[in-house]
Amino acid sequence: MELLDAALALVLTLGALGTIVTMLMELIFRVFCIRARFLKTMIQDYVLPEVLNIPIVKTAFAAATGAAPTEETAKAAERKLVEAIIGNPAEKVSLERRIIGPGGAYERITLEHFLSRLIEETGLRGRIDTARAEVRAALVESARIFDKMSGATVTSFATRARGWSLVIGIILAFAANVDGLRLFETYRDSPETALAIIADQDDLAAADAAATDSFRAALALEAEVRALEEKYRSANETEKAAAREALVAKQQELAKLADPEAMRQLLAGSADILKNLQDRNLPIGWQQFPYCQKAGAAADALCGSDQGPDYVFWFFRVLVTGLLIGLGGPFWFDVAKRLAAVRTVIRGGKKDQTGPRTGEDPAGNAAPFSAIRNQVDGVIDAFAAGVGARPASVRRYLD
């Protein structure tokens, strides 16, 4: 039982440190607009080259950009098309600028938004009445390309995000001097310490869930602000005042989340997690071997030892620990829940029937192609009726 308790305490510690990785990852994504840049790459390098080769789209786009465009002007027109698709008109910020905080480009767009911008910017709008069947076929093919590339890009982003998470986990392990083997030995030799960590299982899991949910809430709030901005621009005079009031309120709410002080507090929260672990006299921190920066009675017994500690073995242990931390808090808290269920059964208790907390599938489920055709028809009907593109709902991309 002591070994099981030690294993559970170690898993919970890895989960707490994984929460720090999750927080740092999301900060990096937001500061450097990683999701928006992935979306731009998908549109620019994979979707548009195929879409612009569809005969009617190619002809309409060439006519819209002028007769016999040079290679330079053609590339400029394509860049403008990319910005029209992904650039947020409410903020008028290009991805060529470095953006701190909420970006000026969408991080996820709907198929309706993509098709509407495609019709407007390529000159297809003027051909709906005269060549509606051809336009519809071209848009169905464009939708198929967009749908295929979206799924591939989400998978690619998730793979890279896991790689970045592992790198951050390794950096954190070396920066905080976290040796997983020594942690396990500490919990094995000090059952009361292990039990204290286990007693905090729910609080640690709740902190990880709160960190993840807070970022999702921030992303959702950005989407709300942008939707209200579109609603304000399309509102008539009698609706302007109410629309503006709602927009300003949401903008103020978002400004609090995007404030540098809020980000500093988030980083301070990461430091608090480390401090709470160190306060339990765990072998974490620079007072431990091999850094050996003494801190009174907390100095590591290995520092100054005549045993000749193995630095290579220490490096390997910390490296592996960093890789484990990089798996993230949600993974380790799921493992902890399973271990806790086994521990309860061994102690003679009733097994918890609730399942582990799992994240959402980032790729989602592909929509049936009939639904794609219906969306294409809806967009075409809107333009044919002279309504144009309805303010397209903008969702988050690469969640």
C-alpha cells in the first residue's frame, strides 16, 4: 500500500507541474498568435493554391485582379485574399505585425465565412446570376478542400503542441530541479508526506481544470467581442446605441483578461504551485543536488557528500521527469483518478464509477458532405437575393 500511495503522490505531483506547462503553453499561444498563424498557413499554402486552380474561380479572380497580372501583382492579390479571409475587419490588424494579447486575426473560421469571403474577393459574386451551377460546383469543391485541409491542420497543430509541451516540461524540470526518482523515494520513505499530497488530490485537479477553463473562457470571450463588433457595424440607427453598449461592456471585460498584469498574475500562479511543493520539503529546487544553493536546514544531504554523486544519472532522471511533466496536467490527473480507484478497492471501499476527466477532441467530427452542400446553397442564395454574406459566425480554430 505504501508503494501505491507513493506512486499516486508522484502522479499528482507530475500533474501539478503539468498544470504549469499548460499555463505557459497557452500564454505562448496567445502572445505569439500561434493558432492564427497556423490558420493563415493552412489558407495560404494549402487551400488557396487548389481553390484558385478551379477554372471558374481562376477566371473570376484573374478578371478581378486586372488583365495579365505580373507574378508580383498576382502574389500581392493572393496575400490580400488571405488577409480578407482570416484578418479580423473589426480590428484591422495584419498578421505581419507582432501582436501581444488578443490578436487581430481570427483563430478559427466557419465554412460559411470562408465561402462568403471567397465569393466577395474573387469576383464570383458577379457570376452567380449568369453561371450559378458552375459557381455552386466550384464552391462545393472549395468546401471539400477547406474541410480536408482543416482536419489535417488541426492534427498537425495538436502534434506540434505536444512536442512544444514536452520541450517546456524538460525546461521546467531542469529549471526547478525536479528529479522524479528522488520524489518517489521521498514519498516511499515518508508516507505522511505522500498522504498529505493525496489529501489534496481534488484541489490539485480543480486547479488544473480551472487553468484550462480560464483560457477557454478567454477565447470564448474574444469570439463574443468580435461577434458584437460585426453586429454593431450592421446595426441600423435605432439599434446602434444598444449594440454599442453591449460591445463596450464586453470589450472592457476582455481588456481585463488581456491586461499584462493579468498575465503576470498567471505566471505568479505557476510560481505558487512550485512554492507549495517546496514547502512540503520535497526534493525540488536549487538547494538540491547538483545546484546545492543552501537554504538553511533544507540543504540537500547529497551536497558535499563523499559518495561521489553521478551527474550523468541525475541528468537522465531529470530529463525523463521533464518528458513526463510535458504530458500535461489533464493526462496525469486522469491517471491519478484511476490509481485512486484501485487504491480504494484495495482498501475495501467502493470503486468510483465516474470516468476520468478528459479533454475535448481537437479535431472534432467531420460534417457530412450533404451538410456542406447545404451550407454552399445557403451562401449562394444569400448573395443571389442581394443580401450578401450574413455576418458569419466566427469560432475558435485549433482548440
